[in-house]
Amino acid sequence: MSRDNEIATSPLGQSPDRKRQETKMARHSLGWIGMGRMGYPMAERLLKAGNPVAIWNRTRAKAEPLAKKGGQIVDHPNELAGKDIVFTMVSTGKDLEQVYFGENGLLAASSGPRPKILVDCSSIGVEQSEAIRARLKQLGCEFISSPVSGNGKCVKAGKLSTVVSGPKAAFDQVEPYLKTIAASGVSYVGEGELSRICKIAHNVFLGVVIQNLAEITILAQKAGVPRHAFLDFMNASVLGSTFTKYKSNALVNLDWTTTFTPALLRKDIDLGLKAARDLDVAMPVTAATREALQSHFGAATLKPDPAAHLEKDFAALLETVALAAGLKLSPENVPMPTGLETEG
């Protein structure tokens, strides 16, 4: 095993000697932008691994708890310009453009220091990423696209994964840090925006799986099978997965604590369908899923507060499937193991 591969392994839960070795070998100054549901635990993993990280977030209070864990909180993104590598985890491509190029942005100054490598872990469109990459190249910065798979609980449990594209030499430098953040796996797929295509394909599959999982769960329930019993069977079968396991508690107990909204899922499915049209790939199952998901937005209009309903987790579409089947759901109050126990 190479020394680079040694330091790339996530240090959480490893021996003290391994932790000290990895900390000793850290060789870049790091910055982080974005302290949302994902960004906070991702930056926290870097800090726990012994990496000094300077952090900016639009709402400073969300970042301040990490100061107690060694994070340096700054007031503006441009204060991270002198760092070797700066990670971002934001909501949209427009947000990314703003923190890079907007007022007090990371690269807003016409002169002065600039990060050598920018690593974006957000999920944005291919065209947006291409445009940002072109601007960064003109400024002499390398751009690594590294969208992730999982939610905040996956990060804490060491089960986040990421798919990566961009210049190979730049990837080799950031790989150890990505393996600390995404302990479940770091997959390099090539140059340019190939990782964005992979993440779109991933989220298309996410939509298809959650829609069909909701349908078959309601089918079983209407036949008389409790949701917890059916999902216990599914999770123990060859078709069970990390995803079906950690969503089962939500489906059984109607816990719609947000990890990903229906609007974001719809956006990614639309991106997938657009890519399919551009590349002449037939995706009939995806198209049907898109229409099924759209019914969730229509059903939301029957709720007392439609906007609030659509801010709930995308797994709440179980209620829409149940409504179409003539069922009114209630929590079963049966705790289901998620498989996302947090690492030590």
C-alpha cells in the first residue's frame, strides 16, 4: 500500500498510531465553504482527522460549534483565498458562483493569493460546472467535481461515498482528504464533468427506487401486511440495501425529517431526462417515475400548508401513493434499525 493510500483511509475508529500517522502526513492548508446538513459533518470529519480547516458559512452561528473542534471561522469567503485546497458544499450552481466570484467571494479579488485546487461536493448541473471550470482555469485554479452520495447521518456513520472527476494530478492531491470525508468510497471516473453525469444517474436511480419502494410497501399493507414486517423482509433479502434500510424507519413511522426534498429530486430526474435526450438514450422507467413524483406535488395542494409539506423529506411520497390507493396512514411506532450507527 502506498503512503498516499495509507493516509487516504478514514481515520475515525482507527488506532491512535494510525491517526497520528495520518495527521503527521497532512500537508495542505484547507478551507471549507458551506455548513448545511451535509457540509457541517463533512468538515467535522476533516477536523477530527487532525486537519486544520478554515471555515466560512453565510450564517456564521452554524459554523461556530466547529471552532471548539479546531476550526477557524472566517467572516468572508475571500479570507480562504490563501488556502491550498478549498472545499464547497452548497445548494445550487448559483450559490457556488456567488461564493467563488460574487462580492467578497473566494476569487473576487483581481490579484492576490488563490487556492491551488477547488473541490466542489455539491450537486449541480453539467453546464453550470463546465462554465465554472472554464472561469477557474483562466484564473489558474484546478477544479475537482466531487458530488457525494448519502445524507448527514451517512457522513457521521462513515458511509458517505463520492464520485470524482477533474485533472488526475489534482485528484491525487485531494484524494486523502476525500477518503476522510467519504469513508465508504471515492471513485475517480475521469476528466471534466463525468462525475456530474454519474451523480445525476445516481439520483435518477434514487427516485426510481423510492417510488417503487413506496408502491410495493403500500401494496403489501393493503393486503394486510404491516409496513415494518414487509420492510424487515425486504431488507433481509438480496434486494435490501443501505438505502432501503435507512429509509425503513421513515416509511414505518412516518418520520419525514428532511434529508432531501421532493423538489431537489425532481430537479435531478429532469436533469437525467435531459441528458438522456441529448445522448439518445431511452429511459421510459425514469419518465414514468417523473410523472409519479409530480403527483406528489399535486397532492400537496390538499394539505393545510402545501409549501411546508413539500419541504419534508422526499420519502413522504409514501403518503401520496397511499392516498391513490385509498389508504390513510398512521405511524406503526416500531423502531427500525437504520444501519447508520455513528462511528466512534
